[in-house]
Amino acid sequence: MHPAPSVIIFSTCSGLGFGLLAWLGFGFPAVTGWVAFTFFAIAYLLAVGGLMASTFHLGRPERALKAFTQWQTSWLSREAWCAMAALILMAVYGAGLVFLDTRWPLLGWLGAAASLGTVFTTSMIYAQLKTVPRWHSPLTPALFLSLAIAGGALMAGQTSLAPWLLLLAGAIQLAVWLRGDGALGASGTTMATATGLGDIGTVRAFEPPHTGTNYLLREFVFVIGRKHATKLRAIALILMILLPVVLLLAPFSHLLAAVAVLSHLAGVAVSRWLFFAEAEHVVGLYYGKR
Amino acid sequence: MTRLPETTQRKLGLVIDLDTCVGCHACVISCKGWNTENYGAPLSDQDPYGADPSGTFLNRVHSYEVTPLADSAMAQLVHFPKSCLHCEDAPCVTVCPTGASYKRVEDGIVLVNESDCIGCGLCAWACPYGARELDQAAGVMKKCTLCVDRIYNENLPEEDREPACVRTCPAGARHFGDFADPDSNVSRLTAERGGMDLMPEQGTKPVNKYLPPRPKDRLDGQIDVLAPLLAPVAEDARGFLGWLDKTLDKI
């Protein structure tokens, strides 16, 4: 799949932003006043910034509001509802903390649930797709949620819990890669089933429909950079998990914490790039490119 | 509404005969022509006369080489037109966040309401067949409409009330009809020739069927009948040619 920058920025930043909102909603850390304002401002910048970036990959962004209508069947529509609910609930809850020094626990829990719901619905947009066997697994929501929760813990300054959550997310990431590498083969979809010609013999793509490229090849048959996949996986794991864990074990300082957060953010971005770049859409089989 | 209908009254679709298709791409051109000039946004081209041309097509013809498992059999070239299969369990419809994509209850055609489409591209991601393409100029999703503006169009002569690709195919490799009727031309063709689904394991239940190529005639035996007659009759040249042969050998 084509790793569109808008979608990578969206899922990386929003995941972290909603992860932080979830921790704030549960009251970790239990901040009020200006400190709370700072925490909420960072969380909203990440969450809303990511959502804004996602509209850049729409062909007709001016009609984006229509995406709220089909929540009964569409995970993308459910994501829109969850994101809006989370942002509104957490804004009211945050206003209470910042301006009234009052914590409304029920509102916080609901906001936290909606925040995690947003991350979950985002991941289900990918996990539901049978056409991309690498994504079509419960491990996809597990990865998105564990990264959001671990990243949120890191941002929320949960220095005792964050290392363990990061290591858990790292383990899930490894499982995702391990399973993903065999997913297309295990899916049973091949050139033989795609063309229905497998009963006659071995099928080979002889001529593509056009001499030039097209939307399908640009969007679904992205193969650039696969040869660096192993190196990029190592870089992602080090930046996203190992370096933040090491920095968390060191005596606390705001500078080290900032480095840990930035390193984690960069690592998640690399992991998300790989998430798209390595994903094989079965339509590539029609072009003999898989 | 992106909830799929439980059943549709009719199941309109195509039968594509892989044995008959000659790979001339006439269906591709007539499809692009009709669908650019009629229903919905035109099928745009980008850089059409430049170095890197590309464009939106609702129908594309691939070609595959099939090497039989038995050594004695000859390899086959199969031309393979591919367009929307109007699946009964269409994954492209249910993922749509705006309700722009829908499957019609009355005839099973899968359509896009372009004024509701936000161009998110998720339906194209959900389609295993590459049947949907996001038009780069209009920013909305384009797909085969089964020429819904031809098949019911009473302004057209009766014989033209079928999809443009079917109407134009010079080989008669494309057939249009109602799969819900067991006696229709397409149902009978599918039954007689073993019409098949593409990627059945994806669970999309496509309506369109593909007829596999008929087994090739075997060449052994036929050659032997003519072989004695084809054997060279003048191994030793005589006369002028004999003189020429000898002279050239000497040079």
C-alpha cells in the first residue's frame, strides 16, 4: 500500500494524542490549573492535528461531514463519531480541571473510553480489510491500542508503568511482523485464484492492461523500500521502545523525558510507514507484482 | 445506505468468455467513451500526451500466459478483461462512510452517488479486484455502472440497451443478462461452460462469471498425417541448382 504522509501523520499523532487523553481522563496524572492546561493543549494539538492531516488524503474534503452518516456499517464513520465524542467530552472535562479546579470523574472515564474507542476504530479500518492479509488480524487493533496506551503513559509521565507498557507494545509489534510476513501466503489468494486459470497450469502475467501506470498501481502496489524493511524494523523498535525505556530508567529530568517522547514519536512514524509500505493488497496479483 | 440488501430482485451482470476474447481492448475504449460522455464525472486522463500518461478506466484487459502442468501441452495466452463484478456481498459498499456507495435492490447493480463521495478511497482498498478507481480530476470514486444509463434508456434503439462493452465486443466474448433467472442467456452459459468466480476465497460472491478457456486441441498425431508429404523431396540437387551448389562449395 502507498504510505501516504497524511495517513501516517494522522495515525501516529492522533494515536499518541488520544492515548494521552485517555490517561488524563482516568486522572493520571491528577492535574489541575495551568499544568492541566499544558497537558490538554499537547494532547489536543496531537489529536486534532492528526485528524486535520487525515483530511488531506480525501478527494473532496469539503464533504467530510457526510462521513458521520454510516456508523451502522462503516468503521470509518464510527471513527468519526468516536473522535468527535472524545474531543467534546474531554474538552468539557478539561475545562473543569483547568478553570474550576474540579474533576468530574464520570466525564473523564467516558472521555477516556471514547479516546481509546477512536484508536480502536482507526485500527479496525485496516483490520477489516480481507484484501490486505497483513492487516486482516486482531493483532492490528492490539498494536494500535498498545502503542497509544504506552505512548500516552510516556506523555502522561507514568514513569513506573510506561516501561512495561512500552515493552508490551514492542512484543505485539514483533508478533505483528512475524505473522504479517506469512499472511499473504496463508490467505489462500494467489494468481491462480485471482484469474481462475490455476486449474489449467501455472499463471504468469504476460502483458499489463496499459503501458503506463494507473491509480491501482500507485495506491496498492507500492514496493519501494521493501529491501530496507529489516533495517527499518530495527530502527523503529529502537526509537519506539528501547530508547524511551532506557531513558525512563534514568533519573527523571524534563529534557530526558522530552527526548524519550520525541524518540517514541519518530519510532511510531517509522513503524507506521512500514505498516503501509509492507502491506500487500491482493489486487497486485492481477499485475503479477507481489 | 451502505447496508447491503438481503436479496435483490434481479442480478444483472456479465459473463466474460476467456476462450473467445481476442484481447483487442475494444471494450476498454467503448467503456471509456460512453462513461466519459454520459453519467457522472468524466473519466479523466493525466498527462495524456506526455511522458507519463495515466487515466481512469472502468474496464481493463490483462493478458496471462498459462503453462500447463503436463510437459506435452502447449502454453496458452489468455486475454482477461476485468471490471466490477457487482458482488452480492460487496465489501466496497459496507466500508463507505458516507453512504455514497450502494447496491440496488431492484437489479443488484453496485453504484456510487458521486455527490456524496468524499474520495477517501476506502472502497477501492476493500475491493480485491481493482474495480474502483479514484478519478484524479474529480476527486470521486469511479466504477462500472453496468451502463445503467443505457440498459433502461428508451431513447436508444432496443439493440443498444446493453452495456457499451458488450455491445461493442467484436468477438462476442461478453454477455449481459439476469443471473437470478435460471433460463437467461447468462445463466445457461454459466451452467454449460462451468462459469467461475474470481477469488472465491475472498467471500465476495461476485455476480459476474468467467468462462474458462476450452481445452486446446492436441498437436501430436496431426503432424504425423502430413509429415511424409512435408519431407524434403530433393536432398541431392541436380541440374542448374546442383551445379550452383557445387560451385558455391568450391569458393
